[in-house]
Amino acid sequence: MSTVREKVLVVDFGGQYTHLIARRCRELGVYSEIVDHSRLREVPLAEYSALILSGGPRSVYEPSAPQLDPSVIGAGIPVLGICYGHQLIAKALGGEVMRSERREYGRTRVIVEDEESVLFADLPRQQVVWMSHGDVVVRPPEGFRVVARSEYGLIAAMESKELPVFTVQFHPEVRHTEHGTKVLENFLRRGAGLRERWNPLDRVAEVIEEVRRSVPEGAGVLLGVSGGVDSITTAVVLHRAVGDRLHVVFVDHGLMREGEAEEVLEVLRSMGLKNVHFVDARSRFMNALRGLRDPEEKRKAIGALFVEVFKDVASRIGRIEYLAQGTIYPDRVESGATGTATSVIKSHHNVGGLPRELGLGLIEPLKDLYKDEVRQVARALGVPESVVRRHPFPGPGLAVRVMGEVTEEKLEVCRRASAIVEEELTRAGLYDQVWQAFAAVGDDRWVGVKGDEREEGRIVIVRVVTSEDGMTADWMRLDHDLLDRISRRITNEVPGVAMVCYAVSSKPPSTIEPC
Ligand code: XMP
């Protein structure tokens, strides 16, 4: 049982910023969870101290658009409606929503009209917000007052005179909204009256206790580590909970970044973990991948072989009853564990399959945390800074950065070129500012000239993206001289490369990894 008493429930209506809302709440010290709107009825609302209704792509008056039971608002729980949520509340309580003649999109000025406003307390009368909507509330429900309008005279925010219900047409969760964080804070602290200060380290202390209580004396826990901050932090947390009953399996599938396998082993040892089982399965994975070109088939082959390798190791260790995984909160939501709206894109993040295969109980100590929270925890537990700062890396490793068949030659190009990208970004002081930075390679070729020789070589695609959580991403506007250095180094230092391209598509529509 969690000792967090004040929790905010973010109801997901399919908006692209739902995770941002939940994360901002946590940054403000309030624990938050996300639920898909279709499951709202199953949720014990009394456990939550506040509700936030997210944005969404639909129009509230479309027949099949998600609706809101007015009793949710009347339940006495403080509510903030954002964008679609604002319109839903208006409609559910008898106000009027219409398609707007003027679409407001992007940075928009709003003017606060009500000095008593809770949401805008201590904020300037005029401010810039981020709008993204085609519909507007044209008549507020009874008992609501308009507290802010956009520069075009449209309703930008409303507050109820009697209920703790607040609504905004704009997105306070995005950075483009000048005082967005303060608007959210005003809702949480003043509107909803929340007092607790949540910290991810408190959650970890609870998790350690929970694991101690639930894993019986003598039972072993098996954990696969990939080298990323999630799995290493999971190892350290579990080691505190069950000591040397933790068995860590590190499979070198040959799809790691340069120098990574050695570094991971060193880190695990330096953290005092005794039972580290290193499996060199490089040739088994290469064999399993031979001839496979389809991304999903490659992922499946890697996943299946992992299970096999794990089974082998587990059967040799003896009394293993639990399997631990470094799952974090966005993995679960993307895998459809909390809802329908966001589950489609990421069915390949196979977080759940392993324990059932192995007939073991599942422990996921970090499953409620976001990446930046995991990093915070990792630092506090003494995980080396190089691991804490390291960019996320996909489970199937370089197999999703080598397009088409995975061969030793393409892997080597990908590994060397990626190392150069990382080195140059670090040198430019940009490594920590980006979400991921790597090189990908496929089978397309380009003609190169070196001296008098013309020779076909591979095309390397450099991808550097900024992102808050990997679910949306933007390509990094890198300085041209830096791009030039990266390109020259790759063509000079990596044999067989004749062209370097820079990937300039954001997500959506493109994914971060090429396959
Ligand atoms: P995409 O490419 O879907 O990736 O935009 C979003 C984030 O997820 C990571 N990723 C994966 N992680 N197994 C993983 O564990 C996978 O199959 C996988 N595919 C993508 C990717 O690195 C990025 O951070």
C-alpha cells in the first residue's frame, strides 16, 4: 500500500499532452496517475484528491465522442478541465460549445478579466498561452464565470462560483504557455488545497519495504539488465530489498553500444552486486537474426531468444520465484496497460510477456516513475553519473537501428558512427540536452570518391532528437559546423561509409528509431 495520500488523477481523452500534465503535477510535488477515459467508471474516485481532464482530438458534440458523466463533477472532487476537458465540462453542465470561426493555434495572448481568479492568482493580467483548438465554449454553464479571454475575445478560462471546478481552453502543461506551471500549481495548491510534497525517493523507500515483505525468505529474484539507467537502478533498488538473493543476468546480445558491455559489468560490480551472471550470446543472436528484415520479426526473434537465455540461466541458479523488470511508467501506458487511447503505436514494447513464459511472479519497482524521476533516484542511490546521464537505449539494441538484415558489418558501422555522434555532442556540451542521438544504417548505397577512386559505400543517417518522454519528439536544430564535423568524422573514420544524412522529421509522423 502506498502512503501517498494526495493523488491527482489525469483522465486521458486522447490528447498528445496527457503525460506532460501528469509529469508537471509530479514536478510540482503532487503524485499523479493517468487513466483512460473509458475506464473512469472503474476507478475509485474517492482515492483521488483532484481530477484533471486532458485535451483530446474530438469535438464534444460528435455522436461518438467521449463524454463526461456530470456526477463526476458534482462529486466534490476538485476538477481542472484542459482544452477538450474544458469543453466537456461546459457541455456536461449545460453550457454551449460550438465550432469556432476562428481557430486558435499556437502562441496566443490571454487577458485575465477577474481579479479574484484562483487559477491566475499572483499572475500578470496579460500572458502568452499555447492554444490548439477548433471548438469554443460560447456560453458558460450556470454558476460559472469567465475569468480570462483570448486576445480574440474567446473564452480562455472559467471557474465555478460554488464548486471547486476550473477550466482552461489553453494548455498550461506545455512550456510555450508562459505561466503554465504556475496555473497548474494554483489549481493544485489553491483550487484543490493539496498540501503534500511528493518525492520519487519516498516512493522508492516504500517499494523497498513492499518487496521485502512480499518476497518470501530464501526466494530468489532474477533481473535482466540492459545497461540503461532503468534496469541498473532497478538492480540497485532490489539489492537493497533482498540483498544477495538478487540474481542479475546480463546478456550480451552483440547489439550494444560501443564499450557498453564492459562498462555495465564494471558498474554492477562497483555497486556491490555479487550474483551477476554474464552470458555471451552474441553468436546465438546473430544466428537468430540471420535473414530477417522485417522490424517486428527482428524484435520477436530477439524477444524469444531472450526468454530462452533467461530460462537457461534461471534453471541453473536454483530457487528463483520472481522476475524483476525495469519497466517505467510511460512503458506501461504505451503498452496499453492503462488504457486504449495510447496503446496502438507501442505494442512492440513487450513489457509483460516474460514472467508468464517463465512461470514467475513479477516485480517492477520503478513502474510508477517517469524517466527523470528514475534518474533522480539513481543519483541518490549512488549509480555512476555516466549511467544516469546515458540516453535511453531500446531493448533490441542496434537491431532497430540497422535497417534490413542485421549483419556484423552493418552493426559495426552503426556502432562506430553512433559513438562519433555521441562524442561530438558531448564535446559541444549538448549531450544532456537531447533525448537520443545515434546513427542508423540500411542497405542503400551512395557513390563515394576517395582520391581518384570511386566506390559505393553505405549511407549513415544521423538522428538527434529532443523529447520529454519519447512519445513525441523533435529533431534537434544542430549547428551546421557541428553537423559538418560529425559527417567528416564518420566518412573518414568508419570504413565503408560514403554519405551522412541528418534526419529532420519529428515524431509524429516519424518514430525516433528507424525500425
Ligand atoms: P520510437 O522509435 O517508437 O521510440 O519513436 C520511442 C522510444 O522507445 C524506444 N524504443 C524501444 N524500446 N524496445 C524498447 O525497449 C523497443 O522495441 C523499442 N523501440 C523503440 C526508443 O529508443 C525511444 O526512446
